[in-house]
Amino acid sequence: MEEDVPGAIKQRDGTTYAIVPRTPSGVVTPDELERIANVARKFKIPVIKMTSGQRMVLVGMKKEEIPSVWKDLGMTVGQATAPCVHYVQACPGTETCKYGVQDSLGLGLEIERMYQEMNLPAKVKIGVSGCPRCCGESYVRDIGIYGSRKGWTVVFGGNSAGRPRIGNLVAKDLSREEAIDLTRRLLTYYRDHGKQKERTARFVERVGLDAIRSDVLRFAPYIKLDDLSAG
């Protein structure tokens, strides 16, 4: 459903709206939680729903209330329909999880901050996991990143929708800086060559993984030759 009010989505009843405050990698502060609760009480918002992207959607407000709701929240918009990076989903990683071997939460926050305003052919969802268990659902995100003791692995073209697709391995054993750089390269290539409303899963199927690897990795000095033939 398209937005007809900036920062809000009309609901199926045709009269009420929902908004999605941005909560990078699912992290919220006590002050933000208190503001959300206060707004819900003040405007009698009937539903606060946790989404699969580690965000909270506030559902059921009137059109004329939306500017005041955003003002009281003091939070930025988490895009729900625009062609851009909608969210970076991240597990706790080494921050708290006993299985974490890489700082997925820190990396997810950094990537969202860097690329959240990038214009793209369609919406993009990114998953960052601190170990190969992939609690950040990395393999079914447009760009997936997961950690091992040797570094970061980056996959591309995943999707969990009606035509699901496991993302393809692009490179492995990367440093944090290399993973961020490769994310930039993939997003830029997709921006420049993707068709309007074409998700990365369909983009990979149309263009071919070999062509994407060849163009994206050509000037990446940190890529090892065995990565080009893997998976």
C-alpha cells in the first residue's frame, strides 16, 4: 500500500493510518519507549505491533493526528514503502550472546547509519548475524552478512517473500571495513543496474551472479580468488 501522507501508511479501513518509527537494528532507549507509550495513550492508538524487521508500528491514528504524533515521538521515519534501505536487522552478536563471534549489532548500526538515505530501485532489507547460526536471517535478506572466527561473509539476493530465495555468497573472511565496503559496492551496483521495483533476488536472477561478482569485485583488492568460485 502506497503512502498518501509522508511518513504514514493508510490502513485497510481507508480512514486510519500507521507509522513506523526508525529503531536501528532493533535498539531503543528507555526515553524512546516512554515517548511511544505516552503517544499511544495521548492519541488512543489501539495497536503497537512488533515487526519482523525489529521495529514497532503504531496503528490506528487519524490523518490529522500524524504531524503531532511525529512531533511528540521525536523519532525519524522507518521507511515502509520507499525504494531504499528499510532496515538493518541484527542479532546481539558479541554484545550479549554466548554464541556471537563478531560484533553484529555494532556493524548493523553502522551500516544502517551509512546507507539509510540511499535511493535504490526497490526496498532493501539487510540482515547481520554474529555467527553462522544467522539469527539475523542473513541468507534471506537482500544483503546478508554473518560472522565467523575468520571474519565476515557477505551474501546477496536473498528474499523471504512469496518467491523465496537463498542469497548467494559473494565473499568471505572479510574484515569489518571490507564488509562495509562490499556492502557499499553491492548497493551501488544494484542502484545503477536494477530496474524500478525489482528486488535484489530478481535482479540476481536476471543479471547473473557471475556478472555481478565480476563488476563488483573487480577493484576490491581484499577479495581472494577462491571467493569468486565459491557457493
